Amino acid sequence: MPPILQLDLQQILSQAISFALLVVVLRKFAWGPLLGILDQRRARIEADLRQAAESKEALGRLQHELSTRLAKIDEETRNKIQQALLEAKRVSLEMQEQARVQARAILAKSQETVEQELAQAKAMLRDQIAEMTVQAVERVLQQKLDQPSDDKLISGILDELERQAPRQAG
Amino acid sequence: MSAEAAHGGIPEIPNFITVLYNWQQEHPLVQFLHRWENVVFAAIVAVALALVAWRYARHPVMIPRGAQNLLEVLVEGIDNFVRSIIGPTGRAHTPFIGTLFLYIWLMNLSSLLPGMKPATSSLNTTIGLALAVFCYVQYTRVRTLGIGAYIHHLAGSPHFDDLKSAPVWMRPVLLVIKLFVMALLFVLELVGEFVKPISLSLRLAFNIFAEDVLLAVLLGLGLSAGMLLHFPLPFQFFVVPLVLIFSTVQALVFSLLSSVYIALMLPHGEGAAHGEHH
């Protein structure tokens, strides 16, 4: 009989038992640890990918929030600048008005002072003219004067008056 | 060829046990090795597998290095293969199917190693594997269904309601007949379940045996030509690629059909292939 057809129950059972033992050994030392590590790695990769996706989503949310906040800040800044410009314009107008009022007051006061000084100068001039007239009359009365001498005297008095008038005004 | 006479004229490549046997036939250890030749060669492969597992897979690390990479590729490939047949619950059966595949594959390939013999070229080995598959499948079925449902299913899922409609005096007779048929069906079903892996074992053993014989014939042819030419011709190398392919295919077929048997044993919806076969 060819060897392949020679059946032996003991050998059959031995082969079955040795295979069962091999399954037990490999399950303990190969399949268990390797499948376990593959599962762990798969779980870790999945967790990492999930975390990366969540981080990406969070980043997107933050970016959106940031851009919204920046837009809001821009708007607020623009409003504040606008308000500041309006305030500045208002203050400027107020200052202009105030300056105008003050200028008007100063002008009025200056005019009043000038008028007062002019009046004083006129009064002083009148007093001096009167005094000089008195002196001139006295001089005329003290000297015997002829007509040409009178004219000369009067014109001399008038010249002197003209010289003194600007000095009094200054 | 020296081994030819001892095996009824069928050529066989001498292995280290046949060499020892031809050298020291009377030694009891040699006689023992010769008697248990296939078991010894299967044990060598099993020990080699166990050692590799012990050395490289016992404490795997998260970032694989060296041999762990190769083992992980192998383990993941087998796991995907098993789960593609059985379904998500197939993970529980990966160690059994994976070990079966690796064991058969390496035994088949051992024919290419000098001094070795493929243990799968013997029916004793393959029927032993078939017995292991049968026991595992039945164990899986009992564990999944429960012992009562298992026996009920094997006995043809009988119903006793029709006995009520029969006359009272006929009921014991009908019951006895029914029980007899149930017992008969149980035995037939069990034999049918056992025949499935047995058919696989026949296919595997005869294929590997034929490969072994082919290698031996070509080796003998090369040696004969060498005697004439004073230079041996390695004719057997031409069939080495075929041996590699057939060894892998045979291991794959055995594992695939064993997975299908397991899938058929699982309750409806649990195994992916279950629905297709009912």
C-alpha cells in the first residue's frame, strides 16, 4: 500500500493534539500580543486623528471668533475715531467762537483805551494850547509889537504848536 | 533512490530520518523516528513556529522594529482574511485559522529544505488537522448555540406537535419512530460535518504528495543524467516556483474552507458567509 494511504489512528490523534497545542501556544505568545498591539495602535491612531480633527475644528472656531472680534474692534475703533473727530470739530468751533469773542472784547477794550488816551491827549493839548496862548498873549503884551512882528510871532507860535502836537499824540 | 523501495516503488526524496533508518535500522530511536516520521516533521515545524513567536512576538512594542514588522503584516493580513469571511466576530477565530494556515504552509514549504519532508504529504497529518477543525467547529457551535440547540439542530430540528393530532394508541409508536429518525439524522449530520474537513484533508495530502513525488522524480532524473554526463542536472529547480505557489494555495484553500465552515456554524447574521450558504 502506498505510504499516503497507510492510516494510523495514533498518528492522526498525535497530529490533532500537537496542532491544538500549537494553537494554544501561538494564541498566547503570538496572536494575542500582536493582535492586541495592532488594536492598540489602531485605537491610538483613531484617537489621534479624532483629536487632530477636533483641534482643527476648534482652530477654525477660534479663527472665526477672532475675525469676528477683529471686525467688531475695527467697527468700534472707526466709531470712536468718528466720535473723536466730531468732538474735535465741536471743540474747535467752540474755541474759535471763544477766540472770536475774546478778540472782539480785546478790540473793544483797545478802542476804548485809544479813545480814552485820545481824549486825554486832546485835553492835554487844549491845556497846553491855552497855556501857550496865555504865554503868547503875555509876551505880546510885554512887547510893543508891529504888524510884521505880530505875524511872525503868531506863525512862530503855530509852528511850535504843530511840532508839539505829534509829540503829545505819541 | 534509497527510499523508493521502502515506499512501494513510489519515489521519494530522502530525508534525514530515512537516511538514519537506512544507516541504523536496528536502533530503537531510529525505528521510533521512522515510525513517527510525519509527526516528527510536523513537530519540527510547530517548534520552529513556537520559537519564532516566543522570540519575536511575545512582547511587541508600539513602534515595530525588525521581525515584528513582518509578523504584524502577516498577522494583520490573516486577520483581515478571516474577518472578510466570517465577519466582525471573526477576530475570535483568527488565532485558530491563522495557526492552521501558517502550520500547513510551512509544512508544505518544508519539502524545499534538504533533509526535510512535508508532513502534509501524509493523510495521517491532514486527517489529524481535519479532526482538529471538526472539533473546533463543533465546539464553536456548541458554545454559540448551547448544547440543547446544537443537538436539536443536528437531529433535524424536529417538532412533536403533530403527535397530538394522531390517535392516542399510535403516539408511542410514532414517538419511537421519530426518535429513531432523529438519532439517525444526528449521526448522518455529524458524519456530514466530519466529511467536510476530511475532503479538505484528502485534497491537501494528495496535492502535496504529488508535489513531493514530482520533485523526487525530477531529482532522480537529474541524478541519472548526471551519471551519464558526469555532472548532475538540477531539473527539480524548474518546479520550485510551482511548489511555492501550490504550497501557498493549498494552505490558503484549507484555511479558507475551514473559515467558511466556522461561518456556517455561527448563528444567522453573525457570520458574513452564513447567509450565502443557507
